[in-house]
Amino acid sequence: MADPGAGFSAGRRLFDLAEAVRADPGLSRAALVELLARHGEHPDDLAEEAFGEADAADLRAAAGRMAALLAEPDEDRAAEALNGLFAAHATRPRLTRHDGRAWHLHVDRGDGAGWGDWFLAAGALALAQLLTEYGRIVWGACPAGGCGRIFLATGPGSARRYCSTTCATRARVAAHRRRKRADAAG
């Protein structure tokens, strides 16, 4: 389990869960529990009676929605989508401290909210914070053929298009080879 006092990142949880569900839309309840536990969710909240198969399905659907949003390259459309998620799934912000964590912001509708609503509200908040902090989209879905992985690129420099240098190189080489074939055929 993650150290509850340090290093928690709602954004990292969002990206890890959205990528896991993108890669395996039928991700098992057990795999979701393991992922959520790594991100510091309390074991009592992950017990079968608190997080059953219906909850897992709800969370998978929400993660799928967030994965689609994470593939949106346009800032204005992303901001509109985030505002839509806030309107549909969030409530007035509140500061909370639980499970030994430092004070942090919640916008979910509390204990009565389902796992999907919680994830969409928390994910929208994390993305809104990233968008306002960096002044641009710092996430994306890798456009390299056969990849599509979701990534977070908060490092210095210009916006990243690919999830890794491996995918960027593979795409650049493929484009070079296509141009050479086209030149040879033309």
C-alpha cells in the first residue's frame, strides 16, 4: 500500500486506472482493487461488500470515459468536457483529511456517491489542476501505430506527442520509410 502521508497523486491514480482499463476494458475487480490499493485506497473501502462487481463495472465505465477525455488534444474541448464532468458528477469543493493523509481537496458527492461518480469528479479535478497549472494540455494518447497508451508529460519543454522515445522513433522511422517508398514509386 502507498504511504498515505506522502506522495499521493490523484492525477497519477487517474492515469494509471484509465490506462489499465484502456489496455483491458474487462479488467477484473481484483485487478482494480490491487491498483486502487497501490494508490492508497483504504482496505475497508476495497472489501467485497464496499466494492463489489457492480462497483467495479461502474468504475471501469468511468475510467473508459476518462481515457477518451485523455485522448482529446484540443484545450477548449477538453475544458468543456471537464466542466461537463463537474456539472454532472461533482459538488462544492471541500477540504478533507483522512487515512493519515494531509489536507486535500474533494469535489465528489461524498460517501453516497458511486465509484464511477467519485472517479469522474476526482479525475476532472486532477485534470483541471494540471490544465491550469501548465496552461496547456499535458496529457495525451500516443498516436504511434499499435500503441495508444495514455501518458502524462509534465516535464519542461514543448508538449509531447508520444508516450515514449521508442514510440516517437518508431513513428519517425515509419514516416521516413513511407516517404522513401512514395518517392521511389513517384
